[in-house]
Amino acid sequence: MASFVDSVRLFARGGAGGAGVTAFQKRKGKPRGRPNGGRGGRGGDVILVADAAIGSLLRYDRKPHWKAGDGEHGGGDLRHGRNGDALELAVPLGTLVKDDDGTLIADLVEPGQRLVVAEGGRGGRGNASFVTPDRRAPSFSEQGEYGDDRTLHLELQLVADAALIGYPNAGKSTLIAGVSAATPKIADYPFTTLVPHLGVVSLGDREFVLADIPGLIEGAAAGKGLGHEFLRHTERARVLVVLLDPSDLQVDSPERQYYVLMNELEAHSPELAERPSVVVLSKSDLPDEHPTQWAADLGIDLIEVSGVTGDGVTALLHRIADLSELAQRSAPEREGFMLHRPLGRAFTIDRIDEEWHVSGRVAERAVNLDDLTNPEAADLVAKRLVATGIDGALSDAGAVAGDDVRIGELVFTYDPDAVAEEEAP
């Protein structure tokens, strides 16, 4: 039987960009023609896509590491490398995407909603891109960049019109199996339902999605049993269906079951306890009668049903449909959410083990040439460090001539006067 997984850790890596190439036209009688090295292709992105056909995060529990395609390297004759293939990962509607620090960055509830979670690296430029009036035959090119490397937490909150809640073995699975195409496991012992189930209920031209939430017990909101994990699946439901079991399988009376369930909902989220609800007494086919005056005293219109015989079920379903449609009209459909954060600092500078460490994409791009022993390449890097403000920031941080500076795997000697001397008349 397929497993249901509603919380996973996902490791996503964008594809690496292809390297640019150093190449020249081949001309008879001449050792070197015009530069014609092409650029590398861009690495592919990793993209989460909300898909109504996906019901669980099981795929990512079994395989948590995913990587998009790498870009191809450039070639001579201005041949540019092919871009890497993007990797689209389908996730269920209702998936919350959190950064590794717990920050919520997206709430994917609409079919087709897309979120780029790891961008591919930029492809390097070939030597043809570095031709200038003063640099006629550059013999260097750029390396491709690595793609983003992200650790994410995915959590599923089922998207349903109504949620069935009740004690273990209260008859929820029997009811949902009888009114929809869902096929939950059913047996007469507690905690039969270990995972939520979704069923589509059709009433003529009316239709709604009903979720069977695994049995709750007292203390569920505080983490007792499995209830804390399951309660979050009630958060999106417009209507709560509180199912009470009068049979001898339950220690608590239906009245106490009602108070316990409502208290657990309120403890998990006060707003849940105020949500439209239908209170149902299940197993009406049992021979013993049970007092229901307590419900009338609370102003509750108790509906009695039997999932076995079907008595009262049609009336219950119409009540749920009515409340769901009313709630939908009074509260607009919840839209998806994506966090757009401002760009962070372009680079950072730290003093570590007698070296100045410069980190950040801007710094990495400044030195991302294939041959820094080439004087023209070294000159271009020096100018980039000045243009990006890294050279001045090193000086402000206390760097002096002769200090070692590390950017990625590259270590060089800081010389603040190198560019200034070259540019002096």
C-alpha cells in the first residue's frame, strides 16, 4: 500500500553553467586569427510546481537530493553551449515551502503555481566576448558558475472543503469510503487511519472535497499521540465535521468527545474553533439509544448517521455542501504565497586565519577566469575588484599591501596600487 508523507527535507541544486572557451580562427599561414570562442550554456533551475494529481511528498522522502542539468561548454567558431535542462518537481496542492532557517517562502495552493528554489549557474563567456580596442586577441575566457545549493523543508497541508475529525475508530473512514472514491483502511481498532485521506463527494451537480483526518485524542495539540502532526491538515478546510462515536469502543461519552475535540482544535489554533462546523453522531444503526439533550442545550443541531446503512448520510452531505458554499462566498479562495526577499549584501569580508575572505556571487564572478597567470586576465580581475567596490572595502576593513585575500579557491596578494599605477598617465 502506498505511504503518505507530509513533511520532508529537500536538497536542491541548480545546474552548473558551462565554461566559455578560448579559441581563434584558423587561417592559413598565420598562427592565430580572430578570437571566436563561444560562451557556455546556463545551468538549469530547480522548480517546484503545484500539481493537483500529486497527493503526498513520498517521492522526496525516498529521494531527497535533486539536481538540474548542467550547461554545456562553449566551442570554437562562436558555438555556444546548450543551456542545462530545468528540473520541475511536482508537489501536492497545499505544500508549504520553508527555508533552512524556518522562514516560510511559499504556500503553493493553486494548480500550476511555480517556484524556482535553486537557480542554475551562469555560463562563462568565451574569449570572443572580451575583445576591446585595447585587447584585440584575449587568450582567456570565463569559467561557468555553480548553481545555487538550497536546503528546504516541505510541509503538506491538505486542501479540502471539509475535514472529518473525531476520536480513533469513530467511523470516519467508513463514512468517507461510503460517500466518495477514497479507499481508506477500515477495522475495529484504534488508530486504524494513520494517514489523512481525501475523497471527492458528488451530490448531483454539487461537489466538494472531504478529508478524513486520523483520530485525535486528548492532548493532541500538545503533541500527544500523532494528533499534533494531523491537526495541521484541518487548517485549510472551510468546514469541520465533528464525528462523535456513541459505541462501547470509546471510553468517553459523545458529550465529552465533543468538548475534548473542540478544546484540541482551539489549542492548536483559536480560529479553528470558530470555523463553521457540523456535529454528527455516528453509528446510528446501534441498538442502544444515547442522550442527545446536551447538544440541544448547546444549540447544536445534531445529525445522526450510519456509515453502514447510509441513514442520515445524504442530509449530512447536503449540510456540509451548504456550509462550504456559504464559507466560500463569504471568504475568497486563499491564494498562493511567495516571499520576495530583498537582495542581500553583494559580498562580505571576514578576517580568518591571517587571510581576508571575500564571499558572495559578485566576488566569485570577478575572479571567474580560466587562466589568471595571463597578464590580461589578471588585469581584468583587478579592474573588476575595483569596479565592484571589493578593493575599496578591503582597504576599509584594514587590508594592507601584501595581505593574502581568498575568494573561493583563489588566493592572491592584495595590491591596492596595481590598477591605480596602470591607469596613471
